[in-house]
Amino acid sequence: MLRVQLDRYIAAAATTFNSSTVMGMPAPPPWTIRPATREDGDFLVDMLVEVVNWSPEWKRKSRRRVLSAPGTAQYIADWPRENDLGVVGQVGDERIGTAWLRFFPTAEPGYGFIAADVPELTIGVVARWRGRGVGRALLRAVENEAQVAGIRQVSLSVERKNLAQQLYRAEGYRVVRPGYAGSDVMLKDLVQT
Ligand SMILES: CC(C)(COP(=O)(O)OP(=O)(O)OC[C@H]1O[C@@H](n2cnc3c(N)ncnc32)[C@H](O)[C@@H]1OP(=O)(O)O)[C@@H](O)C(=O)NCCC(=O)NCCS
């Protein structure tokens, strides 16, 4: 009996003093997530550059190159367009990540194109903030905004070697077809409320 009580005490103490908990309750994340605005355009370009350069094994492409290649520039050109929808994660004044959705016309599809009424996701987190749950939180936040806007599906393109694919699978995306050069196109049906 005493042993059981002691074990419980040790378990409770471990929970209480874990840095990610406060008095046994999970601590709130240090970031806030808000809608992306026109003024976030430059930051979204920064993150698009990170997305293009996701693999450390590749020669890094410059911001200028990303913005001069039509295939990648189309994700951010003229931000914000009328139907664009995005969120930004922030700690104090520092922007730490973003996720946004853009619709593409059938005549000018993105890499993850499914249909003109299915927006495509772009997501990036500042390198030093990765692996702490920011990406997942941004993904859920932008999907939430999309649901509120009546959007039924979200698509994306991701290289098969990019571990981001695990995040997408865990969040309900499924591969619907092979994409460009070692990529998959993934799709998620948003639950309508
Ligand atoms: C992909 C990205 C947005 C994920 O954001 P993040 O804040 O690092 O992700 P999270 O901490 O929320 O982790 C969510 C999941 O992502 C997966 N994941 C993403 N990158 C990973 C990595 N380098 N190693 C291991 N798992 C990784 C894991 O499944 C993880 O789940 P887990 O914590 O339960 O293991 C971020 O790593 C990033 O900006 N990468 C560069 C740009 C990019 O590749 N964008 C996607 C293009 S399709």
C-alpha cells in the first residue's frame, strides 16, 4: 500500500516539475496564431524559400531564384489575393511560421493541383522553431479557417523523402496521385461543421 502511494507521489512530482507542465497541467504553447495579413508578405516569401530548400542535401536556391521561377513564385505572387487564406505563428514580435492556402486555376495549376475549388497548402516554420509542435498547430489553424470559409478540401504536394509527409498523414491527408519529381499529391477532406 505504502509502495503504491510512494509510486503515485513520485509520478505526480515528475509531472509537476516537468518543464512542459505547470502544476500537472500542460503549459500553454509560447506562441500565438493569428490570421496572415498583407504585411506578412515578405515573411511568407521567407518561408516559401524554406519550403523550396527543405532538403539540406540540395544546393540552396536563393530568394531571387524562388521568386523568378514561375512554378514557385505562383504560390506567393500578388499576396494577398482575394481568396488567399493564411495564418502566422508568433512569439512576441517574432514570426515563427506560417501556413497558407491559395486557389489555382486549372490553366495554371500548382504542383499539388486537384481542382480549381481545392486550395493548395504551403507551410513553413523558422528552422530554430521546428520540432516543437508549431507546424502541426499552424496546419490545424489554417484548416480551421478554411472550414469556417466553407472550404471542403485542401491539397498539397510533398516530396516523398520530406518528413513533413508524416505530419500530413497523421493529420488526415492521403496520397491521391504521384506528383512532380518524387513528390506525392495529398488531399484532405475537411469535416464540415
Ligand atoms: C514541415 C514543417 C512545417 C513541420 O513543422 P514543425 O514545427 O517542425 O512540425 P511539428 O513539430 O509540429 O511536428 C509535426 C510532425 O512533423 C513530422 N516531422 C516533420 N519534420 C520532421 C523531422 N525533421 N524529423 C522528424 N519528424 C518530422 C513528424 O511526424 C512530427 O510529428 P511528431 O512530433 O509526432 O513526431 C517544418 O519542419 C518545416 O518548415 N520544414 C521545412 C519546410 C517544409 O518542408 N515544408 C513542407 C513542404 S511540403
